[in-house]
Amino acid sequence: MIVPSIDILGGRVVQLRRGKDFVLDGGDPVQRLEEFSIAGEVAVVDLDAALGRGSNAELIRDLVRRAPCRVGGGIRDLDSARRWLDAGATHVMIGTAATPEFCGALPRERVIAAVDAERGEVVVDGWRARTGVSVLDRVPALAPVVGGFLFTQVEKEGAMGGFDAAAVAAVVHAASGARVTAAGGITTASEVAELDRLGADAQVGMALYTGGLSLGDAIAAPLTKSLPGDVWPTVVCDEAGRTLGLVWSTRASLARAVAERRGIYWSRSRQSIWEKGATSGNTQQLLRVDLDCDRDALRFTVRQLGAGFCHLGRRSCWPADFDLADLERTLADRIARPVAGSGTAQLLAEPGLLEAKLREEADELSRAAWHSWRWRAGAERWPTSGPSWHAGIVP
């Protein structure tokens, strides 16, 4: 799987060759995160902090609120690591400070040890200091206390010249089941697929920024076992994880969907690309693409617009009960398009009435019998969700 990389220096995305030579300015970190997060978790590295020259903490705190991010660069004390986890980072990447004692004091599943090596020797302090320690000695020592490793081949970083597959395989074996992410020199979709077969993810920067590798091709790279016609089943879900339908994708349709961030699939009946909503208006904004564990199926997470996904005018192709996600969509619609005389419009227009309603529902919930809690809790959700949506806070 691919992990796109955002390296930040002076508030801008940059790409360096071997951690030293400036190659390109990659633009605004927020825009890059919006582009890359469709692939899932994104690696965000504060180069200023790693080099001891400053900090991009405020900017990165904004990024972790927007999308899943693993954060690294200059995290050398436990308080800093915990602050990043509390701020919403999915993982912290610990390099120079990575010892069994340090990493063991943090939640194992959220710690990635950054093992940066130059020709097999671990380097620290922004890759400026050699340690004399072999990467194959460092990894087993840390494996019991970390959830994963970032193995960077420093001599290949930013050079777009390929990577040492044997070295990655050795690190995967030494990691004893902790997931390994490889970085340095990864340039093509076939290399992403090769790493996946080795049991490692691919952290990619330079190839994406230069256009040598498209994000869509990188996401599709590990796919295997296509069905006749080179198609893969694709489960479509909404933001709440509810299944909307089952469709099909090809590498070409997936590439377009990722590039355009829309629900674009393959129609087996028409044998052509199918743009969801092109005629009905029920379009989809593509939020994320995931591969399943066997790499033979896809999941699209979308924001469904219009009447819904199903050709029968329903939101889903499967029967579905009304749930909290439906309630929140209804509230958002009522706020955007108020209905005269509705209870929601009245509550939002009269703060005193809203306060009284909240007190009433909270009191009834506190006194409700156990068997009726779910009904009372549902009744309370309405007056509490409405003000949140009205204030721009999505529950």
C-alpha cells in the first residue's frame, strides 16, 4: 500500500535529495493533504524540527484535524509525542529518540520507529550523525514495543533510482510482525506492488511530486486476481461506513476516480467508463480508496449527493433503517433549506426554546427506564445535533 509523504520546511512542502539537496517546492501542505488523503494515512514530517531549526507545529496540528496523519520530525521527548497523539495524529514516528524505554512508554499500536539507515547503518539527528549500529540490530530491539517501522534507505532517498529489495525483506523479517513502511528510491507502480508482496508499505514523495508516479496507479498497484475483463468488485460506502452499493472498477476507471475525486466506475453491461450521476445528477465526491486484505477488492468511501446511490431513488441498494447519519443529513438539509413551521426551524430561531428543549430531553433521559433509553437518547440527539450543524460543527 502507498503512504504519501508531506515533508515541511519553512511552512512549505519540499523535496530533498538524500535529505540534503533541495530539489523542488511541493506547494501548500493543506492542498497536498487534500490531494493525498484519498489514499488513506499520510506521513507528515516537520523537517525544521528534525534539523533543530524551528517548528511547523501549528500548521501540522491543522493537518491532523483534516485527515489521518502519521507525524514525525523532532519528536524527542515523551511530552511532545503525547501532545501529537492527543492532537489527533494516528501515529507518531520516532527516530533519534527511539529506544525501547522511550517507545515502551507510549501506546504501542500508535508508535512507528523511524529507522533511517545509510548502507545498513542507522543514522540520526536529521541523518547527520552515524551511530555505528546496524539496522538489523536496531529493529529486533524495538519490535516488542512499537506498532510499526519506517525504514528509509537514506542513500536512495529522493534519487528515484529504485530501492534495495533484499534490505527491505530483511527488515520485514526482523520486525517480527510489526508493519514495515519502506522509503527511499520508490519510483514506479511495480515497485509499490513488489513492496506489498514483501509485506511492506511504500512511503513515496519525489515520484508523486514530479509526476513520475500517479496516485491512482500507486493505489492500484497491489491489486491481484482480477475477474474476467480485468475488473475488481468495488464496495461503495458513505462517510458513516454504510454500504450504498456494489459496482466494478478497472485500473483505468480507478485512475480517473482518484484524479477527479469522483465516483467513476466500470459498467460491465456497457463495457465502458461509468460516471456516477452523469445523467441522474446523483453524483459522488470520492473521499478515500481502500484495498481489502487479499488485494482483490476495493472500497470507495464517498459523499453521496442527490437522491441517493440506488437507481430506484433510494440512498442504498440495500434496505436500511433510519439512523444517526440520516438524522444529521436531515438536520443539515433543514438548516440549508428551512421549512416554514418545522420544529427544527423554530428551535434554531429561538435560543430560549432550544435551551428549554435540551433541559426537557436531558431530564427525561436521566429518569428513563433502561429499556427505553435508546428512544430517549434518540430524542435527545435531535436538539443537540441541530445547534452543532448550525454552528458549523459536524457531529
